[in-house]
Amino acid sequence: MLIITGTSAQSEGVTSTTPANDSTLIINIITPQENEFILLDVVPHHVRVTGEVNRPALLRSIIISSSEGSASCGNQSPFGCDIVVAKGSEIIVVTATDRDGNRVFRTRSIKVETGMPSLPPRITISGKITTPDGRPVEGATVRTEFPRAYDTKSVTVQSETDGTYRINNAHGFSQKISVEKNGYANVTKEMTFNQNLNTADFILEPTTKPAPGFTTVFCLGAITGTLLIISRKKPDG
């Protein structure tokens, strides 16, 4: 059985208590996570549901349901059971009932796909990292990211002394490329390529700049000082 999971969002499911009374039944679903992507290669498709139930009284039952049916998960906490699910968007419901008749449920939305994951094509990206005035930037970190529902493929390299970089095995044509180096503003671009060999140049803006006029004043001061020294020097008699 192959199960590859990935999370596209994080949020809590919805809890409802019937009747309310003074019940403090609380369900904490550990797996799966909300909006989790699950890739399965077995039939029927099923996922493992685990969690805990905090309760003031003994539990009568824990029932796990999906669009494909329901399954009893006993009456103990923590709990763990397999539930059959449908391909596509699915909602799992965990319902806990205690001996006093108090009941609470919590839901999880998941996305189920089947089959082996397809591998993205590999491409080469090269280019040069420079400053706005054209000076090469050495040691800049260049990172490519190719996001998928269940994982993110990334490759990281550093620029050479002449500012050039080369990534030989970037995953996929759609890339999020970030360039970073201390002392420079980070640059991030989302780019889509359509061939195996590609070029992408980047300009890094320094985050610290010399004060305006500092260089000019310094040079003028140096020249003035030199003139004063020359004017006071007398030829040997």
C-alpha cells in the first residue's frame, strides 16, 4: 500500500454537541489533518483516523464515518481505526458518545487521489546575479521550488565569483525562484518555462548604501589637503 500525504491548509474541523448539558467531551483528531492530500494505491481506498477524546464520564462509543459508510472504533481514548473513503473530496466524521448520552462530533475534510505520483520533467536553469550597476554577486543562494499537492521539490545552489549560477535538475516547468544574500534585498519570482534549457538573471539591490555626497566630499577634502601641502612646500635654496 502506498500512502503519500501532504497538507495544503491547516484549520480546525467543526465541533457540535447534542445535547449540550454540562458535557466537556472534546475530540482531538490527530490524523488526518484538515485539507490533507492523500494518495492511495489500494482498493478499497481507506485511511487511518487517530485521535483522543477528553471526557468526564466513561465513553459509550466512538464512530467514524465517511461517504462510504461507518465503522466502530471502540470506546477507549486514544483511538485509531481505518475507514473506507471515496476518491476525490471526502469528509470524515468522528462521533463520540459517553455513558450519560452526551455526544460530540468533529469533522476532517481530505482530498483522496489514486495511483502512482507522476514525476515532473527535469530542466536546467542558469543565469547571473548582479547588482544594479552590473557588479557580480558571489555566494548568493539561489533556490528553486516546484510545489505539488503532496510535496515540494526544491534545488539550491550558490552563485560563483563571477555571479553566475547553474541548476541542472530543477523539477518541473513552473518554478518559484528565490535569490538571497546578506546585505542585499531578497528577490523572489514565479516563472514558467517551456523548454529544457533556460536562462534567468537576477539583480540584487544592496540594503546599505553610502550616504549621498560622502564620496565626493571625501575626495574634495583629499585634493584640498594635497594642494595645501604643495603650496607650503618651498624649493630648496
